[in-house]
Amino acid sequence: MYAVTEAYQQAIRAPVRTERLRGTLTLTDGTVRSFGPESLMSGSVTLDTQCVNGQELEFGCVYLGQASFQLRTDLSRYKLYGARVSLTYGLQLPDGSWADLPLGVYTVAEAERTNLCVSIHAYDNLLLLDRDYTGPALQGTPYGMLSQIAEHCGLELGVTEADLAGQPNAAETFQLDTQDGCATWRDCLAAVAQVTGCFGAVDRAGALVLRPFGAQPCATLGTGDRAGAAVADYVCRYTALVVETGGRRLVSRDPDDAGGLTMTITDAPLFAKGLAERAQALADALFAHLQTLAYVPASLTGVADPALDCGDRLTITEPGEASGQTSAQTLVTHRVWKFRGSSTLKGVGKNPYLAAARDKGAAALQQLQTDTVNNRLIFYSFVNPAAVTAGPGAEVTAARVTFVTVEKTGALFFAQLLVNAEPDAPEPEDPDTGTDDAGTGGQTGEDTGEDTGEDTGDGGESAAPAEPPSLLLEVRYYLNGSPVTGFAPVQRLTAGPRILALFYPFTELEADTSNRFEVRLAVTGGTVTLAAGGLRGVITGQGMAGGPVWDGTLQAEDALGPAAWQRRPLTTGPLQDQPALHAAAPASAAGQDTLPALAWAPAALVLQDLQAESPAIQQEEV
């Protein structure tokens, strides 16, 4: 709801009101024309907008708001095409002052002249999003992606990051590109709105916004504020959320309540990226928000307040005996406002008692969509971000890419390298000593043959030119840090710029795995230089999904050369000792033991400069 004062709320509910409607037309040539109630055909001004596409609540709708009116003007209808229309509603307050309320900014798309006036149909600034989306890739938080959409489409941004902080998944990081099925910029906005539980719109100043459904009532409409009301006798409350997209089915439900509605989302590209665990966490967060949006479907006529917007939650007093309640809350999903005419507010919803019914056509369409997604090809493109120089010695990393597989599958790697080869200079050849100039009288063998009439056997042709210097470039592949064995392309390159085409098939990739693929270069006999962006590769296959923008992994590497061991001599000085000899009495063998065979190895014992005095040994008779 547009912010208004208390005096405005009292005046808009008064049985008698004094109101006006003014506007400006800004033509494509810059001419500005103003108009008022006297230029408008009575009852012709209608504003029509909605925030759902079907007959039940949904996230991610991006609906073009429309303004139509009949204008008395002498302008040619052709000059009106593309003109900017700004409408302002004025209401006189009890003190005699006027409260002006902007109704929106629109662009004229249709103009048809009649005898009395020109019938004009104009659309809001979401019309600028109906352009082909061909890139660039959008990445960041939902607020960051919304900012990029607004910048590329020439719109102002009408929300702040704090405004979206309370929405589900607002702090998560996403990526969206042309491979995700977004044909227009409006599709991109719908994907961002979907994951945050909002719908896309523009505010009354024409700025781009993501608008959530109201959790708290912003206004109360009694019997005097409406001409009629049709209120349902059931409550739309959601107890399950099913996301079927990208070949996966994510289910979030309340295990203690199975009697409510199930919201089914069948086209959600941001849920199809990354690992299944992360996608399930996104769905759980969205479902927790969905559970807070219980409401009663209703249709209200005669509500004249133009400050109400789609997505507002309203309290309806005395909804009628059919509802069985003294008051009911509804969500505005459709809004048709007419100046000095009958206005309508509607909140659509499905009856939970009939929610289990599903026709065969919907089931067939769902199966067709599932089959199409399963056969979808995913592309991971990558380049080398910095220049790379590979020389003799350790290998260097040219580029790396991380890709995610959601099922057991295979993939193909293609790449082209634009390199510049610089072979080492060849070593000079030894001079030919086999020819004796003295024995030929200072003439070559060819001259000798011509003088004597003998055939030299070379047919008079010169010797073959020497081969230009070259080097060997070896390309090595690494998958998840381990080298791919048995396949390492080697190419001989001469000096100058060269092109290499690379190919490798991944035959078996495990499901639900994040894989890191690296391309490394090793050179023998020279140096190879790869400029930034000189390697452009792609990994493609089925059963894969896009990963996050950055998973927080930092990779660093260093090359260590072989360790050099130095031989050192071990020198010892002379050994000296003084042995002592004495007589020992033999001891009786009190115990016995058995020893296995002992192997004695011959060893030389050398004693040098041994000096000792033998003590005298005395023998005693026993």
C-alpha cells in the first residue's frame, strides 16, 4: 500500500468525496502536454494490474501493469506512440487542501482515434524488460542481480538491500546466464523474484522493485468501504512446496499437517543449479515463508482507494454468513481501479478440498517438461584469466574450471590454445673435416666432377636446407588434483604463433559431485607463452548443473626442485685401549639352552699401535 496520511484515509472513506485526476504526456520529441479531468472522457480511466498468472498464489510473476483512457486532444495518434504518461490522483481533505497520489508511469503502446477522442493503451516500465536476453551473466545476491537487471534495462532501482533482507534466500549467491532458459530480461526478473518469494513490479515512480506478499494487514475494509463482497468459505494455507526443475524434484512439507495446499513450481532456473543439498535448502527456506501466507480468497467491488496495491493483505469485516467468520484476511492478487467508476480487488485461491484433483493434460505436460530437462545440455565455458609462460622444468597451470554433476554421467572437453612458441637456439655444428682441400687442388668435389667429366651423383642439386628449430609442448590434464594417466597430447612447434585444438572425453563422472579440471603445460626445448584469454575451453554434457559463483576455495601451488645430496667423507682418528687379562674359574652349566644355527660373516679386525703390559699369572696347586 502506498503510504498515505490519516487525513487521506478518512477522506477516501467519506460518502462524499471531491477528487481529480491530472496527467502529463511527454512525447518522444520532448514536448510535454498536460491534461486534466476536462480532457478525459468520463469513466474511461482504468488501471489494471495483477501479481499472479493463474487462479492461485504463486511466486515470480512479472505482470505488465496497464493504463487505458480516452483523451480529447488534437495530437496525431502517431505522435503518441512511445510517449510517456504520468498520472496523478488528487483528493481534497477535510481542511480544504489536496493530497496528491501518484498512480504510475506508463508508455503508450496503442493509440486509436475516434471522432471525439483518442483511445490510449499504455503499459508500465516493465515493458522495457521485454527485450531479448543475450547476456551478460547475472551473478550475486538477489539484490545484486536486481541491480544488474535495472542497469541493463535503463531503469531506476526502487528498493534497498535492507528491504529484501527479510525475504527467504536474500543472502544467498546465485548465477543466471543464457543457458538457463531465460529468453528475455523479464524472465530473469521472474527467476530472481521466484527464489525470494516475491513478484516483480515497478513502483509508482517507474522504478524496478521486488514486492513481497503482505504478512500483516495494511487496511481494514468494512461494509461501508465496499459495494459488494464475495468471500470464500475456506482458507488457503500451504502445507507443501514442490519444485520440479532441472531434472530434480525438491519437496518441502509439513509432516504434521497434510490437509493444506501444495504449491508446485515447474520452471525455476535458480533451483536447478548447484548441488541437490543446496537446492533443497533453498526450497526449505521458501516453504517456511510460504507457510506464513494463509489467506481467504475474496472479491471486493466498489473499493475506491487507489493507494492499495497488489500483494497487500486486507482485513474484511463482516465477510458474510457463508464464510462462518466475523472477519477474514485476504491477499490482493488482482486490482482494477477506475476513476469515478466501479473498482475491483480480487484475491484468488484454490479450494484445498479440491487440491488433489489433477487433469491428464497437466500430468502430460509435466512429463514432457521432465523429459526435456533430462536431455538438456549444460555448458561450462572458461578461459585463462592471466598470461602464462611455460619453459623447461616444472609444468604450469594454464586454466582450471569447476563443474557439478547431479547424476552419474559423462562429459566432453573442448578447447583451443593460441600460443607463441620460442624454441631454443640450435647448437652450432662441428666443421666438416672429411674434405682435404690440398688433395683436390683447392677445388670442391663438385668442381672436380665437372672438370673430369665424372657424374657426382647429385644431379647438380644443392644440399637440403636444415630444419628450423622446434620445441615439444605437452598438455597434461588433472581431474580433482590427480593426473589423467594414459593421455597427454604432445605437439612439436616451430617459432611463432600456433593454434592447438584439445579434446578429452570424461567417461564416468559420479553423481552429486563437484569436479575440478585443470589444464597444465610442460615444455621441452624452449618457451611457450599463452596470453590472457588465449585458452578458451568448454565442458559440456547432460546431467550437470551450474555451481555457485565462488565456493570459497582458494588454490595455491608451488614447484619444488629435486633435492641435492652432497657426499661428505667420514674420517676417524686412531683408536687406543688398554686390555686387562685375568683368570676366571669355570662355572658349572646349571641350565641348558638351544640356539639356532648362527651365521658368521668374515670380518677383519685390525689393531694398530697396540701397547700393553701383560701382568704375571700365578698358578696354585690344588
